[in-house]
Amino acid sequence: MSLVVTEYEPLRRLAWATTVDGDDSASTAYHGWVITPTSEGRHVLTEETQQGPWFLEVLGHQHPGGLYRYHQQWVECLARAAEATINR
């Protein structure tokens, strides 16, 4: 996949658009992150939209629920990395 960062505001927002390389159906995705300061640190909200047969077939049918599990793992890894930095 190829991606282009479409939005970047340090410590606040990050977003990118993705196209599936070699996919004749022009399947695309858009992933955004909103980072909000809180009294205890930061709250992270992430959301992704997808269009095209590649996402339906490969992710939806061949790996049902896989994207949700991957995103959850991603956020948990970010939290562990942030906590490790704080605890140094």
C-alpha cells in the first residue's frame, strides 16, 4: 500500500490516505487520529474508512474482525510506549 499524510498537527491530529498498490479496482482508505489533552495525559481517537473490493474481500471476508483487532493492538502498543517513556 502507498500512503500520503494529509493532515499533521503535532500532538493534536494525524491523518493519511491509502491506495492499494496493484489493485485495479482503486480501493482506498483514510485513517485519522485526534489527540486531545486531558488532565491525566492524552485521549486518542482513531477512525478509518475504506472503499473498494480489496478491503471487502481481503480484510472483510478473508479476515473478519481483523482490522478492529489490529487497530486495538496498535493503540495498546502506543499506550505502552507512552507509559514506558513516562516511567524512565
